[in-house]
Amino acid sequence: MSSLPLSGEPNNIFRKFLFWFAAGLLTLAILFAIFWPKTRAYFQAAAILSQLNGQPAPFWLRPSCSLPLTAETFPIAFVAGPVTARSYTPAGRVHAPGIVIVPGIHYLGIDEPRLRAFARSIAACGFRVLTPELPDSRDYRIAPSDIAAIGGSVAWLHRATGKPVGLIGLSFSGGLALMAAAQPPYSNQIAGVLSVGAHDDLYRVAMFYVTGADPLPSGDIVRETPNNYGPWILEYEHLEDFIRPEDVGAIRSALRARLYNDPALEEKAVSRLSKSQKEEYAQVLEHPSWPLALSNKKHAAEMAALSPHGHLAGLHVPVYILHGRADNLIPFAESYWLTQDLPQGTLKERLVSPLIGHVTTNQDKANFMDRFALIRMLARFLQRVEHP
């Protein structure tokens, strides 16, 4: 007797297909939920870095970094006086994760175009960004009050968002940001610190301007021709160490114009100098070694008070150190000294990148691995801020 086909077999096959199809979709959904935050952070980092040189983000990254923004400039009151700050807030996300970005020494302060572009690109990815103006930065000075201003800015954004915030310090502000993060109560209000092109010991950097050499902890020496900008900043701050007291005001005006990169203004200031003052000014621009070394020694204690070295014991938040291998303003050797000075367990990543000079990027000839390493570090920092 021949057997008859069972009418239930097609239904069983169809039910099994539906089961495995649903299981597959569920698995994909679970994997998406697990890995999407990390993947999104990588997309955001790639979009942010692609815009640093003034180029728009690739179209396939724009969904991750195209939120509309509102920008607002206002004073924040501190004990030492008000500090001007600018907030970049993604539309409809007042309580978005917060990031404080502290600019380096520049006469444009928070109006510096690259800083504004950087802040806007991060905010467009869904972060609330605050850029505070350090009290003396526009006049090319570093002061202990800067550390308090950084900490106060962290406290302000922490209150505004209701959660720990990220802290990015650029150039000399990178070292000051680490010092602020080591002080209570700010140390409990920070999700992580990204230090870019920072110093560990200001005196060691100042002597680099004299010798062209910065030692590594291993004993090896980093040798580089110093950027003139660094010595000029030190001379500007302590001009009385280099010229006659009665000539300080006139020569400072000329040197300020030089730091502003304003040739017309500098030419006008120089035209007002006497013959002897012009000779003094020429010597300042050449920054001979011995007067710079004597000035450094005279102000060594002040420099120590503005250096992370010896001031990071209270630091307990994750730290990401990024430095340019071609940096000739603050040599990359400083990143290795910073690593040594960080409390155990706080360093999450250190990257010395050939794609960076001094807090500027050059990705035109970047190979894939160098570019990916830069994206990965920024992505990990962003993810840390979003999920403290």
C-alpha cells in the first residue's frame, strides 16, 4: 500500500522557516543594539576629523553628524571674575552629553576659526559643547587662574547636563585640563579627558626652545628645530627680562602684532620704534639662547606651578593623550612624560600620530592605519563621554 503525503508537512516547513527567520531578525536586532553605539561613535569621529581641514563630511557620514545647532555666547561667573564662554547645543537636546573644549593660547580665543569648526562638528554629532575663554589666553599668558576657569567650566556644563562631561584641552591647555581634572570637585564631574599636544613640564619645554632638544624618559633625545611661536610667547610674557624697562611698552606692541600674524600692524608698530628699540626688537625676534635660558631659570617656579608634573595625584578619570609626531612647539616627548606622571590605571590610550603637527591635522597623505588610529582614539573618547 502506497503511503499518502502528510498534509501537515508543508505547514511544518513554513513554520520552521518563520521561526528561523524571526530568530535571525532578533539576532540581528540584538547585535545592532550591542554594536551600534560603538559603530556610531566611529562614524562620528570620522565625520569630525574629516571636517578639521575645512572639508565637508562625506555624504555617507552626514546622517551621524548633521544635527542643527544653536550657539550662544555668555559670561560664566567665577570667584576671580566672569569668563566668556560659547555653548553649541544640538537642537532639541539640551541634556545631550557635554564636552568642554579649552582652546590654546591664541589672540582670537574662542573665536579662532578652527576651534569653532571643531566645536560645531562635535555638537552636530549630538553633544553639547562649551568653549570657555581662558582669562589671559588672548594676551598670550598662562596663569594659575586658567586651571580654575577650566574647572569652573566643567562644573557649569555638569550642572547643565546633569551628568559627567568630557574635557578636551588643546596645546598648553591640555596640560592645564589634566591639572583641573585632578582637583575636587571637578574630578567627580568629568567622564574623561582628551589631551591634545599638551606639556608635562613647562620648564622642560621652555628649555627645548633654547636647545632644540627634549629628552624622553628612556634617555633618548627628541631633536627638532623649535617653532618661533613658542620662544616669542615666553619673551612676550617676560619682555622685561630681555630689554630695557623703558622700551617694554613699545616693543610689546610690535611683538603682539607679530604673534597676531598681522604684518601691517607690526610694520606700523615698528615704524614708531627708535633706532635702539628696533635693534632690541630684532634681538627679541632672534631669541638668542642665553637670555632665554636665564629668563627660564628665573621663572622656573612659576612654570612648575603650571605643569602637570607633580600635580596629578588626585586624577582618577580616564585619560586619552594625543600628540603630533611633527610637533615643534610642544615636542611629542612630553606625551611620554605625561604617561609616566598619570596615576596608575587612568591612561586609556596614548597616540603619537604622524598626521598631526601642533593640534592641526594633515590627512592628505595619510595611510589607512594612521587614519584609523586617530579615528579610533576620538571614537573611544566620545563613547566614554556618552556612556560614562
